[in-house]
Amino acid sequence: MVGYVDNEFKVPNLKLDENDSYGWFSKNNLPSPIHPKWSSTYEFIKPLLDLREAIKKNFNKLINE
């Protein structure tokens, strides 16, 4: 799963038969091994993530003017 949050939050209890673990990772510090389809998935959603960052940056700029 990919998403942006302003602050990390505690994940509710995970069912052991559905998950091994979880973690918070930046795009420059991903876990290993990683799913083989991660690169193609990231390339697909990257424009949306970049748009979100551009909107956030411009919104903050407008607020602080």
C-alpha cells in the first residue's frame, strides 16, 4: 500500500495469519525483499503522488502569503 500521511500512526492489531509485520518507509528507504511488481506499480501511481505534493505545496504557499 502506498500513501502519504502527515504523522505516522499506530496500526491496529494485525491478524497473524494475514500479515507478517508492517512498517513505515520512505520512498528512499524501502524494505527488502520487495514485491516484484513494486516498480511498475510505483511508476503507475507516481504522477498522482507528485500531484498531491504539488497541490499541498501551492496550498501552503497561498495560506502563508
